[in-house]
Amino acid sequence: MLGAGSWGTALATVLARNGHDVRLWSRRPDQAQRINDTGENADYLPDVTLPRGITATADLGQALDGAEAVLMVTPSATLRPMCQAIAPVLPEGIPIALACKGVERRTGYLLSEVVAEELPGHVVGAVNGPTFARETALDHPTAATVAFPFSYSDRLNPETSPAARLALSLSGGGFRAYVSDDLVGVEVGGAVKNVIAIACGMMSGAGFAENTRAALITRGIDEMKQLAQALGGRRETVTGLSGAGDLTLTCSSTTSRNMSLGYQLGQGIPRPSCFEGRPVVVEGEVNAVSVTDLAKRINVPMPICETVQAILHEGADLQEAFTALWARPIEAEPQTMQMSLEHPSPDLPLQFGASDQ
């Protein structure tokens, strides 16, 4: 398990609880030592007792020695250098599963494409779903999707495929894994949901309530579907755990850093003052740029993501940006109707601060 933050530790807990030996790699030797000494990761999951079977280390060679599979839980922005760091000590041919989400900013690659480029010879998959780390570590009933490409032999013997083997390793107690062969669809859901969650947070922080959040979630899922399909994934995948499920959870609570960032911005808190000034990594903040850049390259309209990107990175006014979003031409559902009508009142602003929750 490469990454000893909250989610990496939670996944390590699931696997160890199911009887597997897990090496949990931390960037910081002091953190690894404290985990081994105390049996908990006080920095990220305080008061959660870790099961036996987890050994923390800051040595990549020690972490990967003899490993049968690797789960990478590093921030998306550091994934490529992480792949380069493990290349000399990675056991040959073992599967790699990504438990991080996003699109690489410079290249527009999905994260699995980054790994495939840096670590050829390894089958690459992903673990995504509606999963808050603390609840997962406490063994609350939780479900997620494990996605890998399926070879011809995998389809003949699906129980021996990397996706099935990892799903079986994770499943037990409160954790239930599902198997998918649509890696693109699963990755797109994980990347886009963070951006949509920031939008939901912004509007909630600005004083709007359930109607607004439901609209953003639903139309956000449509943006996911369009991008997934354009990249070769399946629209139906986005309606599953890694898309609609993960999006619903992330947009429902400020436990999510993405929702929390949006909520603070919606309240008028300047970005440098959010999270009480602490340097908190928010994946949706990075992905707002990479997702919209990718969508523009392949001509996929993603107006919610574009609105978030404009507010976060182009200095757009939050009220004006969301007013423009709501005043876009009237479209049809479903898209097959191919209808676009001029909005009857495009200049009428949304009433920020006037709602009653």
C-alpha cells in the first residue's frame, strides 16, 4: 500500500482484517515508526486501532519486496514521479491498482495511462467507490468497484483475473467489492466527481439547499457519462458505485475535502484562508483544470466543471459564474433530441444569500 494517508490506511485495514499481510509505505520515517509502535495512524485516522498484519515502512524496497500486488494511494499530481521511484524495486509483472483519482494535467492522461507509460509490463486497474476512509476503517458496510482490463484468458476464467482476485481480497466484514472491466468509466467517475463536489459545496455554502444540490449531482453525472463515452468507456458504468455512488457521497458531507472547499468558498472565505489556512490537498481543485482541459481537447461540453475551473483558477466571480451556468440555452433530456433553445431570461441573476434552508 503506497501511501499512508487516511485512505491508504483504511484500505490496509480492510486487507489486514481479511487476513492479508500488508506493507504500508509512508513518505515519512517518523510516521511509519509511530504506526508500528502504537498500532494506529494518529495523523490521519486517530482512535482507529489497526489490525495485525500491517507493517509500516518508509523504505520502498522493503515495502515492495515479494509483493503480490500494489495499491497506489498517492496524490494524482505526484503519481508519475512515484512510478519512477518504484520502477527499480517493483516485482516483475504484478498488478497495480490505483486508489487515487484524477487526470494528469500536462498530458490529459487518465492515471492508469500514466502508470502504463512509466511501468510497462504491469496490468493496471483502479479501486473506486463511495468510501469515506474513517467509516471504511471502522468496518461500516461499504461497497466499491475494482476495475481492470480483461484479457481473453480473464474472460475464460474470470475468477483468476486481477479484478476478481483483488475484489476477493478486499471483500469481508463490512467491505464488499464489485468487479468491472470498464477501467475508463471507473476512472472518469472518480476524477470528475471531485470537481462536481466542489460545485455542490459552493452552492451549499452560498445558502442554497437540496434542489440545487440534486440538480448539480444529476447534471454532473451527465458530464461524467459524456466524457467516459468519448474516451471509450461505458455510460452505464458512471451510474454505478464509482460514478453516481461516489458523487452522491462526496456531495453530501463536508467530510469530503472537495465539498468542504466549495462550501467555504461559497461562504465567501478566500482560498488562502480555507481550512484555517492549512495546506490541504484537494484533488478536485487540481482536476478542475485537467478534466476541463481534456474535455476541451476532445470537444466534450462540461459546463459545471468549466464553471468550477473558472472560479478556482481564472478569478471568476462565484455568483456571476453560476448565474451564467443556469442561464445557458435550454437543452433536452435525453440528448438524442438535440434541442437548444435560447434562455428566456439570461440576464436575471440567481438570488444568492436570499434562500431559507
